[in-house]
Amino acid sequence: MDRLTAMQVFAEVAARKSFTAAADNLDMSRAMTTRYVNELESWLGARLLNRSTRRISLTEAGEACLLRCRQILDLTDDVEAVAGKRETEPYGLIRITTSVAFGQVHLAPVVAEYLKRYPKTRVDMQLLDRSVNLIEERIDLAIRTTNDLDPNLIARKLTDCRSAICASPQYLKERGAPKTPRELSEHNCLTYSHFGKSQWRFTHKKTGAVEAAEVTGNLSANEVLALTNACIAGAGIAMLPTYMVADYVRRGELSALLTDWEALRLGMFGVYQSRKHMPATLRTLLDFLVERFGDAPPWNDDILG
């Protein structure tokens, strides 16, 4: 038995809580995945997983073993890096996560370009509208939009994320357009569950004056694409990232409002666990993302005036 591979398979099954999902991610059959875990249990003389028809969970021995397996796998990565195995052409799997909307609209095509440039690499994209634990979920790189970074993680800035206040022509015909941020309180505002749900902050572009607008509405969502579609359908006014709505504004499906004001700007970062012995795959992917999204992102913020 290849014990390192068995540890890798066990760690993948534990992370995904599924033999089938682990097998798919590792490019091996479910039967082979099961065999590796069974052989690891036989070698250790302990049951590592509780298996049922509905779910898989770790036993007490499995929890202790998982921690040590991850330490051994990380140490193996470090040894390979020190030996120079990964210092030349990038190869192997990298796991990345980002929001559903950004992943679908912008990250997926950029990743496709990266894979063409480095054909020995593979990417597992997890599109999630929640913040994941990089260590527990074995994520190599998370794309996060925030001004409040986790101090325990390393971050590289990719670009700025700016927002536009948008409404459809239909909504504006029925309700009119706000002239100042404070007038937003008179409108039905569509809000994002995880950010700015009750208050939107603005800075005047010329005077530097700061205003906070109290907003309420009958629709909130945890996903940007859903809010965008609702806004296009005339449901209300929304604060949406320009990477999502720039093309809709140019086509006239949405109108950008309050363009004399700047909505709170956020940073978009590539977040990872450690600089120590950074694999060439992670390093080159970060460089590639900065190259594509940096000072001149493809969505172009000209709609903000």
C-alpha cells in the first residue's frame, strides 16, 4: 500500500464527507478510494470513519489520524518544494474558492486561460457564497472581497471592487430616481445578506463629504446574481459590484444612479495559508490573477463616471 496516497485519500474523504466526491476530485474510481481507506484502517488497526447510507463521519481515532495525516501531507509538500520538484513548471492540483457570481462571470474564463498556459496543472473551483476555513476544507486559494482580512492568513491584493447603485428603467419610471444618498430611504432597496443590509455608505467624489444611507426593502439575498436579476426585473434599487453590472448598464437594462458619490470601495484579495515554500502553481496563479484583474479589470468601471 502507498501510505502517502492512502493518507491523501482519507483526508479527501473526510473533507468532502463522501467517497464518491473524493474519488471524482482525485481522478480515481470509488472502489479504489474505498480500498485505500480500508487498507489505511487495516494498517492502523482502527476504524477511522463511521459509514452509513446517508453520511460519513469521523470516529475519535479518525479525528486524531486526520490531523496527523494533514501534517504529514503538508510536510511532504515542503520536502518536495525544498528539493526543487515544484520550483520549475507548475503542475498538479490547486483548490480555489470564490463567490458564485464572480466565479461564473470572471474567474472561470481566466482559470481556463491559466490552464492553457500551464497544461500540467488542474484546478478545483468551489463557488460558494460563504467564507470557508482554508485549513479544514483543504483550500489553497480563496478570492475574497473585503476590507477586514483575517490576520492569520496571507493576502495579496488583486484589484479594487467598486459598486454601482442601480435600478431598471421600469422602476425609475414608476418611482423616480434618488438625488442624494439619503433619498434612498424613500425607495425599495434590494440588499445583500452579508454586507450593507441596512446601511450603505458613500463619499462625495468632489467634496469628500461622507453620508450613510439607511436602506430597507422587501428582498434580500446572499448571492449577487439573484439581486442583479431582481433589479433588472424592476424590483427596486440595489448596490451591486461593477464586475456584475457594468455590461447591463451599457446595454441600458440598468441605470447607474448617484454617480457623483462613491459607494464604499472594497479590496479583492487572493488569500492563502502561508508564504513558506509556496508551490509554483499557487504563485503563478496569483501572478496571473493580478495580471488579468489588476489596475485595469476587464469589467471596466467607466459606468461610475
